[in-house]
Amino acid sequence: MKKNTDKRIHTTQKPMAAVVAFALASMAGAAYAQEAPSDPNKLQTVLVTANKRVEKLESVPMAISVLSEAEIQRTNIREIEDVVALTPSLTLNSGTTAANNAIFMRGIGTVSIGIGVESDVSVIIDDIPIAVQFQAFRDLADVARIEVLKGPQSTLFGKSAVAGAINIVTKPISGPLVYRGSVYTTNDHEWRVGASVGGMVSDTFGMRIAANKSEMPGNFTNLTTGEKVNDSSGKTIMAKFSWRPTKDFDIDLMPHYNDQVNSRGVTALNGFVLNTGSAAAGNLVSKPADVATAYLNGNPLLPASVTLAGIDPHDPNNRNVRRDFPTGINSKTQGTGLKLAYNLPNDATVMSITSYEHYTANDYRDQDFVDVPTIARPGSTALTVGNNQFGTYDIKSKTEEIRFVSPDAGNFRYVAGLWWAKNTIDRHFIRGFCVAPAVCSATSNSSPTNYYTDIYNINKAVFGQATWEFAPTYTLVAGLRRNAEESGYNYIR
């Protein structure tokens, strides 16, 4: 194996969010939410934390969509993809596996398979941002509300929120201990079960533990194995432990665990390109080729009558495939958050939010889309090897935020803080087949590659944002963020 080793370190220091951001908006139409009030004669109060403080939705001068707990249950939101489907400003660019997916906000996003590339839409869960966006493609459990913050949010949430942010808030600890259980099933065999217990154990200690397991069967049938593919399933455990040693000091510990299996990324054949006979997923040509005389990839050793046995590739509704290698990603996430909050005598709050998360995954894909060998070994014309790819991810994330929140009273409010984060990503990836004496290159039939890479980035920032309600229906918002980043990588091929 040829080895190319490259080491680089890059440091940048730049102001974020265009240095100063101003927003002048009429409070009557600044923000909205699709909420169904419980009392038809009284509007329901919706609280959000878009500005890193608890505020009424109508008091926040920005475009926000809020999905309440009731709407989450009613519309069966179980994954981030469901949030995208219900929010017009969000779109999803689906990749070959969930690891290559990308969320777009108002048409702005980043599509890249580079492991160190940050997204343009940040996903935050309980004040803790997810390091790499594709880690968000997992089960959502015990969620109280989801806030979709439209437009640049870099002042408060950093450079990965230049297009917007999705702020997910889980259910709080309140009242006496309550036990709940739920079961959800559909006539196409999707199911989800969940259980939770939460409440105050004593005057100073509370807890909440929620467990969730779900499965959505695939909508494609693999004729080779008889199994359903393009499915997803997950197991999630989330907990909160809250302790108030004094009336002004709160300590919250928030461990979590997720085990996810996602085989989405399988494509069904529904057309042939006439000049080569190649299968074209998602593209029905006007003059389809005859399956009896066509060849996969134009190779006479791969007649379509064999590679597509039992499949009608001219049917735009075809949901049958043939695969001898799986496609998808299996992942595990475990971590914890620690939040300390101290209320000062003037009702201001000083907070420390610390987090650690470890994400591991195995991704894999059938690159030739058939269940027969498509590659010949060196010195032979017989096809004996399939074209597959697979790899591993190992991501570790640490964050620390010191936040100062001014009192809620008065027409002038502000939030300021310090931010530090470190991410390390290890990646091993293998694609295709190539052995000596053949010359391995990206132009070979299977585009073979085998590499190891690890990257790191350290992000430091100081930020602040002030809000001044200088008239009954007008608000002025000004914010500033100064960001410094160091990044580097090693690459061996």
C-alpha cells in the first residue's frame, strides 16, 4: 500500500457574525409559532431560549418556528428528518449514507464528505451543540420542544450556525414523581415504545430518566435476502439529575446514550441509459433499453437479465433491489453534560455548561448495486469480486461555556460569555478492490482507496448580545463575537 503522509496545522482568528449584527423589528410580526391553544379564548404562552435565556416567543425579534410537545407527538416526530419535513425553511440533502447527509436552512448549507468540514446549520440539544452535523441523525427522545432559528445565529452559537440553528429542548424536572409509558404502532409495522419517570424526589433533588426504542421498517425489498432495507432503528436513554444545595445554586447532570442503525441510502433502479445500458436510479428515460439486451455498466459479462432478475427497472415505483453487501451506518453515542447556575443578588445568573461526548460509527455501502461479482482479479477476466466500501468514525467532543445572563426585568437585557471546544475525529475508509500487480488509482474500475486520517480543532470565543426595547413595539439588538480557531490533521494513504 502506498503511503502518503501529510501533517498540517492551521490557525485562524477572526470576528464572527460580521462583527456587529443589528436587528430592528416590529414585535408584532417578528416571530411566530404554530401552536394550538388549550383554551380557545386565550392565547397560549410559548417560551423559547433562542437568545440563551428564557423568553416569550413574541418578545424575540427573529423568525422562529416552534414545534411543541403536543405537535411532536401528533405528527410522530422521531428523528431530525421529521423536523425537516415539517419546517418549510429546512431541506435535507441525502447522501450515500446518513454520514453524508446535510441540513440546509433557506437554501444555505454545506455538502461535503470531508470529515473536518463544519455545517452551516447548528444542532443544539439542551445548550450543548453537536460537534458534527451527521451525529444529529438519531432518535429524538423525551423532547419538550424544538426551536428552528432562521437566519444567521453565529453571534451566540458560533460559525457552524451561519445559516441558522435547530435548538432542541428536552423535558424539564418538575412536580412530584410521575411515571409514563407510551406505545406507537402503524399498519406498515413502524413502532416505538417509551417510558419515563421524573419529578422532585425531595425539596432539593429531582430526577428524570427516559428510555425509548423505535423501529421503522424499510420500504425497499432486497430480493437477494428477502429482507426489507432502507430502514432505521434506535435505542435511546436520557437522564437528568438536578440538585439545589442552596436557593441560589443549581447543579444539573445530564448523561445520555444512543444506539442507532440506519440503512437509508439504498436506491432502486427505475431506468436505463440507452448508450451504455447503465442503471439510473431516480431517472426514467423516455426510451428505455430492453432488459433482455442491455448490460450493467455496458459490460457484456453483466447482462441486465441476470443482475436485475425479478426487477422491472422501467417502473418508476419500483421498490425491489438486489444487494450482496449492506448499505447504511451503525452508530453509538454516549456522553454527559454538567450545568452549574448561580443566581446573583441582582437576579443576574452566572452559568457554567460543560459537556463530553463520544461518537463511534461503522458505515458501509454496496457500490455496484447488484448481488453478483463485478470486478476481475489481476490477470483474470472472470468477475469474482464485488465493489464495496466501508469505514469507521471515532469522534470525541469537549465543550465549556461560561455564560452571564442579565436580569429579565427592564427594557435592556444582555447575555455574554466565553466559549471553548475541542473536537477530535479519527477516520478509516476503504473502497473498491485493488491488489498487485495491478496499479491502484482513482481511475481504476472500482475507484479504490484506503486511508487513515485524524483531525482536531480547538475553538475559543468571547461573545455578547444586548437587547434594547426603546419603544413599545420596537427592539434594537446588537451582538459581537470574537473567534479564534486552531486545526490540524494527519493523513496516511
